Amino acid sequence: MTEPVGWLRAVVIDARDADRLATFWTAVLGVEVADRQEGWVQLSPDEGGVYLAFEGRDPEDAAATTRDGGLPPPRPDIEVTDLDGAQARVEALGGRLIKVIEAMPGESHRRMADPEGNEFTLVLPLPAPLRRGRTSTASS
């Protein structure tokens, strides 16, 4: 088995009404809203440690492949510890950089595409308050 580039952290869904989708999915998954900002709603991780997030539709993505209703398909966030290193590995595997996204001041993500054009985003680890609490069994 090869060393992973990163691990699945989230699936981000572009939405016309992020709050409405958050209400629906918190009930479906039995989770809570962990973070809410303008154009962004992030749910707490589920039992598998992955979370859903809903993002207001970016007008620059208008030309992207769409699903019913004209929205781009969901895309996974891949958590990495080194954006430059992860981007280089993805490109060496046949992927490509779509764009650098400045999410918040001092925080950037890399929108990438696999060899068939399916998009995903390379992201750095979540800040401590938003991470799923894990307990160590080694100390028990």
C-alpha cells in the first residue's frame, strides 16, 4: 500500500440555501451545526469522523458540470498537512490544480481535479475547536 496524500475529511455541497440543507442533514445524520459563517454552514462530524458542509454557490463555478438545478456536483475535501507537497503528489498522479481558494484571511485551499476532471479540494487540518473530539484508549 502506498502512503496516502491525505484523508477524507468532508463532502462540500454547493447550495442555494445552505441553512435549509443544514437543517435537513442535521436531522438525517443526528449531528449539529459546528460552524456558520456568511455563505458557509459546517456540520459536526458524524460517527465516521467525516462532516458535510454547505457552501453558497460560487458564480465562478457556473461553467462547472452541474447536477439537477444547475449546481455543481458535491466534492470531497481531502485533509493534508502540507498543501504544496500534496499538490505536487496529486499532479504526479495525473491530477491538476484548478485554482487556489482564499477561504479566510491566511487560509487557502487548493481546488484540484483528478485525471477525469472530478473536482476535490486539498485543505489543511481544522482548527482545534472544530475537530472531532477523539479519546485515546492507550491511556485507559
